Amino acid sequence: MIDPTTAYREAAEWQRRFAQAAGESLGITDATDGATPREAVWRAGGATLYHYPPAKVTATPVLIVYSLVNRPFILDLTEERSLVRALRDAGHPVYLLDWGDPAGADRFLELDDYIGDFLRGAARRVAEIHGAPPDLLGVCQGGVFSLCLAALEPSLVRRLITLVTPVDFHTPADTLGRLARKMDFDSVADAFGNVPAAWLNTVFISLKPYRLLSQRYMDLPELAGDPVALADFLRMEHWMYGGPDQAGTAFAQFAKRFYQENALVGDGVELCGQRVTLTAVQAPVLTIFALNDHLVPPAAARALSRHIPSERYREHAFDGGHLGVFVSRRARREIFPELTAWLAD
């Protein structure tokens, strides 16, 4: 039986510590450029190619291609939780393509612009600098873009890693896919121009409302008096809810061609004036998926195995969720070393 006096005291203490943590958070500076020093080496439109140089180059260049939906600093969250730093410390010259924020006129940008101009241009720039094509590391939607580039221009990709990347958008457990198939994305783009990040956040929150709106804040009082842990929590909050807007035309095209038509595993996607199919990918592929991923179910990512010959395909199942692949302790022990070992193979 619950003692009312004890319950009251515990609730009061929880509220006190919650208020303490909230007050302490006001004095924390929110750094969102990442933890690793970098330099801009190329720009096109609103996109910027950043370089993270290693102390000594001992491995191949890696070009990281992130999603349009969130900002890529999740891959360089802190010095300890940084995929960028792990690759750099392994001797790779690391490059990251930051898509930036779309301006008003960018509402008319198409997938051809993002993949055929910005991504292809960045890969060519890295190849020019190093005299050899880079390895591509595509994350989530960025993995889809990377697959398309590898099919469009195989000579630009030495090896390809797809990290929590959807390939089959119609798998049974894909809640986001089922939701997307019922939406009129042309009307969304027409109404907004550039689709607001806040609108997208509402869609993503609807997939796990309790976890994203209530449960994640229950442990906030435990961070009171720990400025490092509190800063990490706030940085994650900024990443989750501080994403960029989406260029309306490209947003609608991606949603229709991939989520609604499932063209990547069908007859192919029409891009840059040609039909792009997964069978055109010539690079060796490592695909990493998360077993508890509510955004990219394992079956959605593993579908790639049906299109890449087994001698060029390898996969790894991570026991965790979508974000755990980037920031968890298990990822640092398991995923980061595997990536560097596979690239060196």
C-alpha cells in the first residue's frame, strides 16, 4: 500500500529537482556546430561541404551524407559521442555535407538539385582533393541519396555505408510509411512553400507521443547539479526540435517517389534524366540497421540485400533504436570500430 505522506514527499522532491534542473539549464550555452574542429572547403546553393582533417592521413576519405530533416551535429554531439571523431581518429579525412537552411526561393529545389548537383558536386570535390573517389556514409534519408548517387555515377563511390537507411518503404512495421501513403504532399508544399520544421516535428511526435512528449522528461530531475549531463540533454533537445525547414518541391518529390510509390525497390527512381535502380550500384555496401528502430524498421533497411550481390553486401544488426546507432555507449564499442575496420578491409 502506498503511504500518502511518503508519496507527497517524493513528488515534492521531484518537483524541486525538476525546477533546479530547469533553472540550471538557462545558463548553458547551446553549441550546435559539433565538437570537432572543421573547415568549409566547398559550397553550392545553401549546402556547405565541411572537412575534418585528421592529425595524419592514413586511410581513405569519407563523405558523410546526412538527412535533410535534421541537423547533422548529432554525428558529432560531444567529443565522447562523435562518429565524425571516431573516423577522423582512424586516419580518415572526414567530409560532411551540410544541406543548410532553404531560403524562400529554394521551395522550387528538386531532388535532382540535391542529388545531381549538391551531392554529386561534393563527391567530385572530395575526389579532386584526394585523387580518388571517397567512401560514402549515408545516414537515414542521406543513405537513400547516397544509394542514388552510387547508381547514377558508380565511379564516384569507392565504398558505401548505409546507416539506418530505408530501402523498402512499404514493410508491415513501417508506421511512418503507412502514414505517408495517406497524405497529399503536393498540397502541403503548396500551402507552406518551404515546409516548416515544426510541422514535421508534429508528424514525428505522433508516432511515439508518450515517449517524446512526457517520458523523456521524467528523468530530468536526475540531471540537477550535473552541468555536463544537462548540457548533453539540451543538445539532444535542440537536435530533435531545432531542425531546418524543407524545400517544398524536393520534400514532396521524396515523399511521393519513395514513401508512396516505393520506387527504390520497384522500377527505379527517375532522377537527373535517367532511371536509377539499385542494381546499378557497383560499390561494396555495408548496411547497419537498428532492431528497435521506429522510423526505419529492420525489414525496411535489410531490403537492400535483395538488390546487391552477396559478395559485395554485408549487414549488421544493432540492438538499439534509431538514435542509439549514433550516440549510445554500445555504438561506440560496437558500431564505430566496425565501420573503420570495414573501410580498411
